[in-house]
Amino acid sequence: QSVLTQPPSVSAAPGQKVTISCSGSSSNIGNNYVSWYQQFPGSVPKLLIYQNDKRPSQIPDRFSGSKSDTSATLAITGLQTGDEADYYCGAWDRSLNVGLFGGGTKVTVL
Amino acid sequence: QVQLVQSGAEVKKPGASVKVSCKTSGYTFTISDINWVRQATGQGLEWMGYINPNTGKTNHIQRLQGRITMTMDTSISTAYMELNSLTSEDTAEYYCVRGRWNSYGMDVWGQGTTVTV
């Protein structure tokens, strides 16, 4: 059971929007930055979002992040079949003094 | 461009040790932490720990206490992670990752090293 909680899966049709939640506590998300990672099967994870809502230059603006209190959300708009992957949130936990990943969410394009 | 290149796959017997290397290039080695993340087949990501190449400070998860050692050689911009007393539960893909959680995240990943126990 991960300290950061994500839904196991989400799905939507092409062109639609999906959101992935990441729930934590005041010791992690509530007082630290959240980052998000995309991982295709058999591939290396890739940074999508850092500092809650910032995108590396090569990441399209269809991907966006937000944070409110002890939860964070990744949104993918204009969903494409190429977005089918696992998505992980991550944050530092100042009480445990460790880095944390959520359990991961599988995105399926219907 | 920034690259992290890891050593090759390892097959170990239970009780043995494994040492994975991570050679960096394309940036100043001492400006960012090197983290170690592992992933068992079909499972999620697990952050194991980090080393600060500027200070040598390390930190790791409690359940690896006494088994994990993270070191570095700044002269060749390379980080190392050694894990002792291996069990079948240590079978996983191991990644070295540049980054800091409260800064720009885990922004560059190595290609991974498969460790089979």
C-alpha cells in the first residue's frame, strides 16, 4: 500500500480528457512539490511534470499538473492512443525523510 | 546531452552482493543528486535512496538499512549502488536517476540494469 494513493486505472475515448489523482498527506504533498512520470511498457520512466505544474520543454501542453492541499492531479487533454501508459506521481516526505512514488495509474484509450 | 549510462545485467545467487554503476555525462556531476529507483516486474516504482555528489551525503529507505551502499567517484562522474544479502525480492530493474524531489524532479533516467537473484 503506497503512501501516495492513485487509482489503478482510468480510461477515456480518443480526444477526451482524463484526470489522475494522487492523494497524500501534509508530510508529503501538502508541504512539498509533486512530480509526475510517464512509463510505457518495457521502457524507462520519463518526467512529465515537476514542481506541481511545470512541464519540461519537450512535454506537450496537453499534459498539465495541479495541486491542492494534500492532493495532486495530472490531466491529459486531447487523449491519444499514444498516451496509453502507466503514470506515477512522486513527492518527498519530510516525516519519513524519503522519496515516494504513488502506486501508478494505467491509462487506457478506449 | 545529459546521459546516465548504467552497467549491464547481473545474475546473482541469494546472499550475494551486486554493484551497479551509473556513468554520467553532459553536465557537471556535482550539481545534482543521483537517486536510485527500482521496479520489480509488473510492479510500481520504488525510490531506494540518493547520494549528493557535492557533499557525499546519502539517504535511503529504512527497509534497506544495512544492505545498501551508495558511493561515487567524482573524477569519472560515476555513481555506484551496492546491495548486499540479496534475496529473490531484490529481483528488479534498477535505475539511476538525476534529480531532486523539491526542485526539478527526477529529470534524467539511466537505461536501467536488470538484477536477477
